[in-house]
Amino acid sequence: MQLAYSSNAYVNISIEETIRRIAALGYAGLELLADVPHAWPAGLLDERKQAIRDCLHEHNLRISNVNGFMMNAVADPRQPYWHPSWIEPDANYRAIRREHTKRALLLAKELGASSIQTEPGGPLDAGQTWNAAAAIFYDELMPCVEVAETAGVLLLIEPEPGLMIETFEQYLEFVGRIDSPWVGLNFDIGHAFCSGQDPQDRIARMAPHTKHYHVEDIAATREHAHLIPGRGAIDFSAVFREIARTGYDGWVTVELYPYIDNPDQAGREAKAFLEKVVRNDP
């Protein structure tokens, strides 16, 4: 396992400064936010892509994953991360999500990242059934799956509390419709806990699908609010023991976007705690 830190904790500063600071914290990787202000694909010139490559190389940092979930650039007042979703009533508005995802996949290829993650459908509209939403999600996602296959970049779905796919059972039901090795799971430890699924009990079952992990802590209330690992109720010793048993040797990305006022301190504390857990220190 290798630890990375998501750049979505650093939305107040440039991507170059973000890279420098995450490297200074000692992380091996960075999850790149495919959004403003870091790497919104629709407006990212070749010169900016090269600047990101050069900065990563200078600071010996690799990209763990490209975050194609958040879309602050669209500035939808309902929720800047979730909208436009895959299941909007307006097909033209859904297309913004679909085309963004295609661009994020191509950006990942250009920057040498092996995966991107996307939202799990989106919030259900009033009166919309799960099956109806899943049918729309499938139709919108499949053109992106074709891009993923051509680019050789994994397209990962991230279950999220309050959205169409919240649980692993719903994930399995949906991906059962898709016949592609380039679609997988972004296993978010905190989201599983929020949805009433203790993550350590699901890791082995989901291992064949899991291509990347997000990690954050959650309070005992299971309210969806990201906390620094060690400050909440998740049993990280059990979580990392189960991950190790699966033989997973990929990236585990710390995601602490609520800590934009002091992302260095949050990242430093998270890293120290998680490394202690992995070492199995008392």
C-alpha cells in the first residue's frame, strides 16, 4: 500500500504549490482534482499539463488517481460536487458530466495516472425510481467506458451516501450490467461507514472490484462529514488488516476536503496516524 493525499484539500492554492506541499509532508502520491483551481480538463492547456508533469517530477510525486467526481467549475447552486449528475432530468445537462468524464480519462492518460473516479449516478430526482435512474446512468456512462478502454485508464465508481449507489450491493447490481475490465470500484472507507456498512466487513468481498481506496474518518453518528483519521469511530486497525489480507498493493488516498483552512496540518496528522496503524504500533 502507498499513501497519497488528495489535492481537493488545497483548493485555495495553485496545483504547483499543492504538489510541493504534499511532497513536503512525505506522501508518495497526490490525487489530482480534475476541477478548478487545479486541473479542470475543459480549460487545461498543453502548457499547464506540462507544468504539472514537470512539478510532479521535480518533487518525486506520482498521481494516485484523478478525481473526476467534483465539478465546482460548473457552479451549480444545488451542490457543487454532485451536479450536474449522471441522472439529471435534462439530457443536455447530463452531457456536461459525461463529457467532463471523457476529458478526465484522457487527462489521466496524458499525465500517467491509472484511474479516475466518478460519482455513483447522482441524487435521485423526486419520484425517480432506482431502476429508472440506473438505466439513465448506464446509457450515459457507456460512452465513457469506451474511452476508458481505448485510453487504458480505469473508470472507478465511488459509492456515496445520499446518491444513487450508496451501498456495495447497489454497486454490484449496477456494474453487473457492464462487461468491461476497465470499470471498477473506488472503495471509500468513510462512505461505507456512513452507509451502515463497517468497511472491514466488506473489504474481502469487494477486493476483486477495488482498484483504489479513499480514507477518512467518520464520527460515531455516521454523519457524512470527513474527519482526520483517528478522530472518529472507524476501526482502522481492522480496516488495514483486512486490506493487507487481500494482497492489495495500490494507492490509499487520504481525502480531507473539509480542512482547506489548514490542509498541511490535517495531512500530517492523518499520515502519522495511518502509518502507525499500518506498522501495528500499540
